[in-house]
Amino acid sequence: MSTVLTPSPPTALSHAELTRYSRHLLLPEVGLEGQRKLKAARVLLIGAGGLGSPAALYLAAAGVGTLGIVDFDVVDVTNLQRQVLHGTSEVGQPKLASAIRRLHDVNPHVTVIPHEVRLTRENALELIGAYDLVVDGTDNFATRYLVNDACVLTGVPNAYGSIFRFDGQVSLFCTPDGPCYRCLYPEPPPAGLVPSCAEGGVLGVLPGMVGTLQATEAIKWILGIGEPLVGRLLLVDALSARWRTVKAPRNPQCPACGTRTLTALPDYDQLCGIRPPQATDQVPSITPRELVARRAQGDDLLLLDVREPHEVLVAAYPDAQLIPLGSLGEAVPSLPRDRDIIVACRSGARSARAVKDLLAAGFYRVWNLDGGILRWSDDVDPSVPKY
């Protein structure tokens, strides 16, 4: 899909638009002039997933004239629990194509510009610099820092949101007088310390709440109304239905927006500990089919499942011993050293960490089950559900 930008639409409103936005026009804080501002605005959404879905829907419905969307993924059935831009009929299709169809149905007066690329340090400044505001719907630290730094360098505000399990955060970063993401989090956490939503899960309605708040902040900023979340971080606890706001001042020593020593986009893979695996990083592995073959020939194996008990209720390995990863350390003395141990989880990520821990503890007959139960379902037993 093309990444060439088109000119902003004219700010005059047609009769059809005046009718469509009538409830906005009744608000003195919006009115005709405000609706024209919305139509003239250009907003870039980074991601058409959990956060990008509600943000895009409400920005389009509100009449933001130009919406750019950066995404290169396809719709997966596991997305549908929270990514409301997409439907069952679009599984396997590019998210951008699905988003364009849905947004044009929501509001045919909005121009949607697809950017079917991965946001990188090579294209971020050009992409973000062509818009008035960014809505950050990323789900990883490398891209989150990239978006922040590019917004600081281009002077484009960043409607930030993040989610994990039952908790969310929202703020408006990179405004002329406000802080940026680095003011709160100068450095990313060590790689692997914070699990992704794919590993830790997320309540399906939470991104709807957070993404809608991001859209609200974007609209307020475009209109110049209300009290934006500049210098404040809104914390959402969906499980207890508690919302609170904490101060988030600009850090004068922040290398991005404080001292301004960050003058170019760094290597974010290196910053966040993401790099191609080196020989010392790799762990011994075995495929599900190889495991079945070894069991069939009578090898004495221990299949060790390091998932959580509630995951086993969804999909179970046959004849596996369950020891959740968080409890593995205390269980090490009870594990046999005279048997081959195959460590398994959902996708192979947690089990790889467990294998490293066991190798460090002196176990040498230990392997990681490559691909976890997802690959087990693909290669061995399709009746085992994926989750």
C-alpha cells in the first residue's frame, strides 16, 4: 500500500457533514469552527490493534479529516477479543485493508492513508513529521521509545497509551511545555522482564477504554479545549474500577526533551536488548514431533510444563508435570538429573528462560520444546486448542 501523503481536505463542511456532526455543533466548545479544525487535522495512528482500533473508530466518527495508520500485520483470530476494527470475515487479511473498509463505513468523509510498513528509525521522522499528532498504539518498548523520540524531534504531540492485563496508562507527551515518555521511563526494562500481552494476557475491554481516552486527548488537543493530560499520567485499574492521576513533570535532565542531547534516533533494538540470537544465547531445543518420536521409542523423558494452572485448563500436554515458571527455582532440588527434561510452555518463550535457568543450575540433559503448545497443536494434535 502507498505511503505517499495526500493534501489535507478542505476545511469547509458539506451539508452532509453538518448533519453528521450536529451533536458536535451543538457544543459551544466545538461548534462550527471546532469541527473545521477537526476536519483539517492530520492524525497518525501507530498500530491498528487493541489501542488503535477504538482510537481510529472514534477519531473517524468525530470527523478528523486525515487518519494515517502504520501497520503491517494481518488479522488473527486471537485479535478479535479486543481489536474491534476487525471481524471474523477478515481473519488472514491485512489489518490495514480491514481498517480502511471499517473506517470508511464509519465515516466516508474521512481520508485514511495506509502505511503498510514497520516503523523504523529510517522512516519514523518522515512519517511522524507529516502529521499534527500521533496516537501511540504500540505494544513493545522498542517502538514506544522510537515513537517518543521521533515525536520530540519533530515537535509532534504523542497521545500515549499502554495496557497490560487489567491495567492501563494514558498521557499526552511531547507537547511544547510538557514531558515526554523518557521523562517517566528514561530507560527500557531489561529484555524479557515485562511479558507481552501475548504472554500475560489482557482484558478485552481495557484497550477499548484506554484507546478511547487517547482519542479524547487527541480531539481536545486539536480543538484546544479542556485540560489535556500534559504533565499527568492517568492510571486505569479495570479490575477495581479505580482511576487516578499522578503528576508527571518534565525532567530537565531528560536527554530527549530536557537537555536535548538526543539529536538523532538511536538503535532501538540495541537499546531494548533486542538483537539476533548469538551462539551463547541459544538453548537446546526439540520439536513436538521429535518429542513424540522419542516417547514412541521408549525414551525416559520428563515433560515439564512451566505455564500457569489456568492455562492448563485451556490446553494441556499429555503426561506433563506442571511447575509454573515463577515456582521453578524452589522446585529445582526435586527435579531429576538422570533423566532428559523437556521444558514446555505456550509458545516456547517462557520455557526457553526456564531451560537457561536449569542449565545455569547444573542440569545438562534439558531441552526447550520449540513453539510450545501452539506448535504442538499444529504438528501433533489439532484437537488441542490454541489460545
